Amino acid sequence: MTHKIFIDGEAGTTGLEIRERLEARGDLELILLGDRRRDLEARREALNAADAVILCLPDDAAREAVGLIDNPAVRVIDASTAYRVAPGWTYGFPEMDAGQRDAIADATRVSNPGCYPTGFIGLMRPLVQAGIVPADRPISVNAVSGYSGGGKGMIAEFETGEGAPSFRAYGLSLQHKHVPEMTRHSGLTMPVLFAPAVGAYRQGMLVEIPLHLSSLPETPSVERIHGALVEHYDGARFVEVADLDETEAMTGIEPQGLNGTNRMRLHVFGDRGGEQVRLVALLDNLGKGASGAAVQNLNLMLGLDEATGLV
């Protein structure tokens, strides 16, 4: 069976990545509008003719696109932030909980997670669920991404080579649009303090959470924190937890280490017997943080193996 897929916003960074991952597949037929991609009626027709739609649009445009769909059989994956905490939408992080894959497979509306939230939630949710980190605990997260996460404008700025920064901290108002998503889906009740930055490289990211173990109930050990992550992701195909012996031998971590993949690798850095840990997620902001995750969700929604076209 061939499924008809329409990518609304295929000319953007995420849309191009998704199209590249899908166009060689024989089980899918892409609806391509070419020069008509900005034609409202052409889009409306495509949105209602597809079996599944992937929206790669700004928030307001994504809401508009959803409003154009009147065919109840059309299933939607939205890659914007418009619906990530909205009622009636399923959060598209299959590894988040044991039942999340089934929830995505059954859903007609799925919100694709943000890249930073994927790393943060991947690290924090298992610890909140295990009772290691109280839900009301103030948590800070530091992160750095390649400039492709900022879209065409930022890509042009960094790739001109003239006056391009080497590093930039941003989100300085502490009102970043990812904060509600990070807080809600990690299981925390207090808004996360999010400190993002962008580096002078195209893609790849690190998301880091520092923790003082003595500030947590029963002062959990490095081994217990690591064990909670290992247990949570047992059997996961795209999320892995680095071995403690491996992390102890590491002297650095490269943010571009998983580029071109749909994988995320979680690390627990800390002195065994000590009182501090650094939890670090490594992922490709255009892979597991965007287009790869969208394809994984699409596979689940179409009843296919979640790794189809991703390995």
C-alpha cells in the first residue's frame, strides 16, 4: 500500500530534511506543489488529499493550515511549537513513556517535539517519574545548538563569513517558547530555567542539566540516576544511555557526534561517591530533534516499523 504524504513548508530547513528522508521510499507518494506551494487553494487541496500531512511552518501558519483541513481521515504531524501543549494533540516523543508509541500510532494530531526539549525531557522525565527529582524542584538547563536550528535567517548570518559570531547566548529574557513544553512533558511543575546558545557550526547539539545530588531526596548516587535512565530506555531503538565506565573515560563531548542520525545519546557525568552530576544529551537538532523525529512519528501513524527510512 502506498501512502500519500504532503509536506507543507517543504522549502524550509526541516521540510527539506524530511523530504530527503522520504522521497526515495517506495511505500510513500509525496504530493509536491512546486511553484504552487504558496497558492492557498493548491495547499488546501493537498492538505485534504493526503493520508498524512507534515507541517513545517511558523506557528501561525501551522494553525492556519490545520484550519484548512476538513477531511477527517487526514492525519497531521506539526513541527512548530503551536500545539506542543495543546489539548487534543499527542506529543510525538515515542520514547517518553511506555505507552507513547501506541498513543502516537492511534492519534490523528501529533505535535513533533522541539530539539532542545527532546534532550531535556529525555534526561529529566525518567528521573521525575522515578521520584529521584521532585516535580516541584527548580531545574536549570544549558544547551548549545548548531545554527541551522535558527532557520534560514540565522543560517545566512553564520554562513556569510562576514561578521558572523562564533558563539551566541540567547533567550536572555527567560521567556523562550520551549519552556512550557519542557516543563509540561518532563513532569515538572516549576518552569524550567532555560539557557540556550548557538555555536558557529551547522548542526548538532548538547543539552545539559547540572544537579546537586545533596539537594535531592535521599542524595541519590550517580549509579542510581544512571540506572533510572537505563531502565527507562531499555529496548529503545533511537535513545541510548552511555555506560558509566565510558563516560568516566571521556575528556570532552562533540555536539556534532550524531549528525545525520535519528539517535540520541544520554550521558551521566559525575564522580561516583560525589555530590554533583552533569546530565548531557547529544543529538542532531535536525535529526532526532526535528526531521528524524517527524519521520519516526509518521511511520508509527501509518502502522509501519518506526525505523523505516531512518537506519
